Amino acid sequence: MTKVPVTIALRGHAKIRAAAQQHASLFVRHPTPQEAARSAAGRLPFRPPSHYGYAWDRCAVLPYEHTPASLRGVIARTFEESEIPTSFSRFALVRYEPGDYLFPHREDTASSLFSLTSSTEDGLIVQREGGEFVRIPDRAGRHVVVSPGQWHWVDPVRRPRLTLMVSPPLEIPPG
Amino acid sequence: MSTEAQHFRELRTWAKRHQPHFERGPGHGLGCPHRYLRASGDVLPTSARAACEALIDPASADSELAAVWLHIVPTGGFILPCQPVLEWGPSTGGPGERLEELVLAVAVDGPDGATHLLSGSPRREPEQAGHRLTVHSDSWYWVSPVLGPERISLVWIMR
């Protein structure tokens, strides 16, 4: 079985969770009514998409451009305290309630994913080299890089889940 | 222990002891091969076959049992998103032959589970011995990489 190195890179993740909770109303729930209507009208048989927006998924997203300065500050300071370079140009917080999910998909660009919650039941499934797929259980602070073209998804979660997606990906040595 | 639990235990015991009887499971999802093992009901000894027959729900008047397998998804193994009826069903043969449904019955409690997609929303199925999932021709199904012990299930398809 392919082993996935564990990099618990982000300390102080509880501060990001708390700040995100304070701004919970800013998260956009997907699918939005417009996305649901479009999907219902022209629903095609399920075909794992190569490119997608969150319209296929069920989760709540707070992208960088809608994140208030105070929350951006908490994220930046948490990264600094963890000695992680803040060289990313965009990020998004993604919140899941029980039953929420991300369909299997892949993207053109790489990204860093940080778990902000821990769970023995939920996690990220990601493709690795040679057709391998691995399941990475959620552990707060954990950092995973998803490369372009790598399939990845989140099965319907059983517990509330919060992640931070950062692009471009960060180079964090395993420690 | 209930009779059904005893039958599942019989199948689990046989599967764990006779993995050489299992072949690498066919099929692909997301452009990659699945990673699981399967054994046809035809290779099962009398006692295990009897256990299968006792567990398989009786066919309706207008359908018949087309195939039976035992599946093992080992630790680290997976079944990628696929349509099981199309993936594992027998070839459709001539016009008028209609695939009915495929049933997957979990043989052992575990931390893992399958995901079933029908009508647009996926559902994570419980991983409890005896739990049955019926998938139809337009259903999608996958088993994400197994973290716990090997995942054993009984699979049968009705035609």
C-alpha cells in the first residue's frame, strides 16, 4: 500500500477555525440555487469532470476575494508562526457539514490543501503515481499537495470538516 | 449469532483462507484499474456456496440470478467510480435481454465503506455486516482506499 508522508505543517490551526466560524455567514453554499437549477435542467449522466466549479459539489466556500481583512490576517499570522512561507496568491476556505462532499475531479493547476479539522472517518482521496489512489485521513494541520491532473475527491463526510486550499502550492519539507 | 451472521462468517473464513482462488478484479474507473480481488461463486466449496444461496435474496418472478462473486478489497485497495451493473454484469447478449440490478452485501463490520451515487447525490453506505446495497444500471459506486482490514462482500446480479 502506498504510504503517504504525514506533514503536520500548520500549527495554530484552531485560530483559523475560530475566525472562520465567526465569519460563517460569508461562506457560499454550493450548489447555489442557480447551479442547482442549471444542473436539474440539463443533468447529464455522472461523468467525473476534468474541470469543474463547485456546482457539482456540496460544500460551503469562502474564497480569498470575499475573505475579510481580519480573517486574512489570522491566516497570514498562523502561517508565519508556523514558519510557512506566505507566497500564495489565492486561497479558499472550504467547509463541509455531514453529508457534504466533493465529486472526483482534477484541475489544471497544483494546490496545497491544509486540513483544519481531524477525523478518523473523513479525509481526502487523491491519486498518486502509477495509478495508485490513497486515502489521507483528516488531521488538523496536515499539508497535502495535489498536482495538476491528479484525481481527488471527498466522500460524503460524517463530521463537520474545514480545509484551506492555497494556490500556488507551498513547498513544505516533511518534518 | 443469527443464521445470517453465521453465513457471513462462513464466507469470510473461506475468503481469508483461500485468497489463491481469487483473481485480480477487472474493470477501470477514472482511467485506472481497480484494485480488488474476486472469486466466482462457481469455485466456492459446497458449504460456502450454501451460505451464499442462503444470503442471496430470492429472485422475483421475472428475473433470474445471473452471477455471484465474492469480492475482497484489501487494505490499500479500492474500487474506483464505476457503474457496477455495466462493469460486472454479463454481456447483454441479444435484444430483449435486460440487466436488472446488482446487489452488494457487506460481509464484515468495518471502518470503511462504499459510496453510492444515484440521481446526482452520493451517499456513504454503512459498513455493517449484512448491509445490502442495490444498484441499478444508472447507478455509480465506488470504494475509496481501504484503511482498515480487508473488506469482504458478496455480490450478485439479477437478470
